Amino acid sequence: MFTKYILAVADPLPAIEPTSMLEYVFAGNGVYVRARRKGLEAMIPVSKCEIRGLLPVQPYVRLEGGKVPLVCTRSILAEFQRDLPNESLVWVNLSEGKWKVVKPRQMQSSASVHPEDPFDPDGADALLDVHSHNTMEPFFSEQDDKDETGFRIFAVFGLLDTRPSIAARIGIYNYCWRLNAGDVFDLHDGIEYDHSFLVQTLTY
């Protein structure tokens, strides 16, 4: 069963079913969607409302490997700056417990970037999809909303020539929720980010 519906009548909630692509959680404080894949688990709000008789729940995002380490953050930033004035794309994943950054063959311009092979297995397996907005502010465009449809963390690096900044969000099959990029990436001084939510480390 790819979709399941859960009523928040007990704390904690039952574990996510291995056969579920996503699960809707109806709780006292609204409707949430949750999912789990290797390396990543999340539950995010879909609609805030009061549903009497059910328990409230709290959203979360858990990365098995914790934050993307500083060496990876620096390499991503350096690669994006080398590609100026074009936009650029990398994928980040865990491989045998270690973070790996992959830059696919891509079609770049100053206004867009796309992988040459949309079915590249590195892209399909990625926990993070990261692209740049060259010298513009980091933000999620309408095109990003159309493209970013899977279950993973998405991030945008911007202002690469003056004040490097990052925006991040979690996407669960077209449902998105903004994250604190400083809790996704290990950052050094000089990179700014938005503040909204803490990412937890997943323990099995």
C-alpha cells in the first residue's frame, strides 16, 4: 500500500510502514504527511487546524548522517563560484556512511540548470538536491516548485559573488516545508542562511 492514513490516537505514533510511499497523519493540531527512505525520515505539516479528540504532533526532519560536513559545503560553494555566471547543480548522498557530492553532466545558463540525464541514478538516489542562483538571492522559484517533486532535501546557494547565502527545504512528493539551512549544512563564517527549524540526527 503506497499511501496510508494514520489517526494520532497514541503517543508515539506507529512506525512508518516499509511499504508506504507516504503517510498522512491526522492530528489534534492539523494534517501532516510523513515518509521514510534510507538515510532520511520526515513529518511535515500540510494543513494547520484543530481536530478534536486527536493528539497533537510535532514536525521533524531526521538525517541519518547528521549535517552535511564542512568539507562538502566548501566544495559545493567553490564549484558553484567557479561556474559563475551560470547556475550549477550537485547531488549529495550517503555512501557507506560517508557523504558524497556528485556534479552531473548538466545544461547550464545564467537563468537555469538541468542534468543532461534526468534518469541519472546518482540523482535518483540523492538525499539532497542542491543548485545555485549565481549572484541572485537564494530562493525557490516557480520552476523549482515544478521540478522538485521527490522526497529529499532541496537547497539553493545564492549571492555567490558577494555574500554567499543558502535556503533549504524538505520536499515530500510535492509537499514542502522550509528548513534552517544551518542545520542541514555544516557552515563556516561568511555563509548566511535562513532560520526556521532544527534538523535532528536519526538513530536506529
